[in-house]
Amino acid sequence: MFNESIEEFRHSVVRNFEPHDHPSNCHLLTDFHVEHNINLPGVTISPSIQVHLPGAKSAFICPISIDEKCSNRTAHLYANALASILTFSTGRRVVAPRDRYYNRAALNEENCLALAILHPVLTAGPGYVSPRLTQEDINSYIASSNNLISKLRTISYEHYIMAMQAIRLVNLSIINKRQDFGLAYFLGVGAIEAVATNAIKRPKIKHPKEKDWERTAKENEQFSELLKAYKAARGGNYLKERYTKFINDFAPSEIWKTLLPHPKQDRIDILKNLINPDGSRYPADKLWNEFTPEELSSSEIQQAIQASYDHRCDFVHNGEQPPHKDPNARSHFFQNIDEYSKGVPRTTFVLNYELIIAIARHAISRWIQTLPGEE
């Protein structure tokens, strides 16, 4: 259960455990190759062990050494929480073994194969993931992971649980996208909603004549019952409105360009680094038929944000997939949905999955950074 991982990563109370004079060990599986040790608060990630699998698939196994007070019997729970945090901070797939059999420093060939089949990575062909990282990416991943872990250590435990639950939703979204696009989209929107309901207060909306009605209700019993029914009917949670406001407050459309690299950017970076690795980045060209946030009106942006919440509701209540034509975005921010209404062509814009995840990661991170430290 992920609740155990939340507790293991940061204990709610001081625990008694068997003392040991050496770190606890476990492993992570990533969709990228780690070339050098990565030091994060309380844990060291060692370089990847690459396991070649049939076809164009490989697995990347990273041994981790946990320096904190963590028993070797529960190191896999710690690793599971760490995997969710790293997925959230990097936007890449990171998973951990679900049992303690592999809580050891060294793995033999049989162990490596057994772990490899838990997380095979397609490294070539349609839908492939590039395991190569630029130095810019590596530096960004380390900095964001360090900042997030440090902040999660200092906020109140109640806020820590809220943050970890939202982080887990992003993790589940990213690692399940290849299996079911609708589920991944739902989980991404759900992560934003989970925090929005805590960060944005429910609006208090009253009819301008409500005080007059309350005076009338004191003298008229039937009217009093009608007024009670009206208040019950209007007393919704305004979830879509709070979801939309949370995005507008913590990840407005004006900064979307800074949150999300172009879908072709990784290929350009890899080729550029092979030819002339000077650290600069070549921007990807804009497609002829793609739109940027600056090219849409404020109303169209708000409609696209609200539509993403509607897609989440359609999936969870009716099992309907989002209207996207391609799960892997070719355009930067939106997919254009062309429809005909009474013979008249109409184009609507839906947020790409990648943009939803970028918004979730940035907005939730900003919310976490606003939380006060534990007293």
C-alpha cells in the first residue's frame, strides 16, 4: 500500500528499529540512463545497470543506498515513495520493486533479468523513449529533486501526506500512459484537482435577495422549506471552478512555453550534442498547423482548461476516452479537434497530455513551496 511508503519516507512518529552501521539498499528502474552517482537528501543513486531485452527494449536498473534511518526490510517501501517523487520532479518514468527480495547491494545476472522485465523501455521505433540525457537535463533533474525532497521534509505532516498523494497520481499517470491514455489523462487532471480542493477555497455564492427570503421564511413555514431546498441545491463544491482557478493562479498560460519542451526537442538535443556539445539548445520549429497560447484568446484558453476537467469526468463516470486523436503529441500545446455542427465546420482546442502533466508538476510544486515549515 502506498500509505506505507508515505510513512516510510518520512515517519510521523519516532520509531524504534534495529540499529545498523551500513546503509539500506534497494533499486529503482528508470527510462533513462544514469551515468554517474546522484546524491539526494538521505539517498545516493548509483549508475544504471543496462539490461538488453529482446527487440529494441532495454531496462535501466539503478542501485540506491539509503543513508537515513530505514530498515533493510522496508527499503522497498522507501524506494517506492522515492520513485514517485523522482517521476514527479523529472517527468520521466521511475518505478521500484514491490517486495523486499531485491533489497540488497549487489545483483547477479538472474536478479537483473527478473527486475528488467518489471520495467522494459522501448528505445527505438514508434513511441520510443530516448534514454540519453543532456547535461542540462541532468542538472535540472537533480536540482528539482533536491528542492522537492528538502521541502517535503519540512512542511507539516498533514500537508506532506496531501502532497505525496498528488505526487503519486502524477507518477501513476506517467507510468500508465502507454497502457491506457484515458486513464493517464484522468490521473493527471485528478492530481491537479486533489491539490486545488485544498489550495482554492470553495466560493461563497449567495443570491442578492437571499436576506429578504430568510426574513420571509421566518413567517412562512412552506417558504422556509423551499429556501432550505434551494440552499442545499446551490451548495456544490464548485470543483471545476476551483480546478480552473488553481491552474490560472499557479500555472497560467503565459508561462506554458517555459514548462514544456517541444515534442521534437529531445531528438534535436541528442543530434546536436553528438555534433557539437557546447551546452546550448537549438529550438524546435513550430509546425504549420499548431497553435501557441499567445495565438488563442483568453476565452479559448479557459474553455480548453475547463474541457480537460470535463474529459476527466467523462472517463470516470462513462468510461469515455478523451477526444485526442494521437496519444503522443506532435504539436506543442494543443490538439485541434475539427467538428461539424449543422454542416458548419468548428475547431476546438484540447490540452495535450504532456501539457496537463507539465501544468500538474509546476502548479503542485509551486503550491508545495508556499506551504509553511513545520513548527
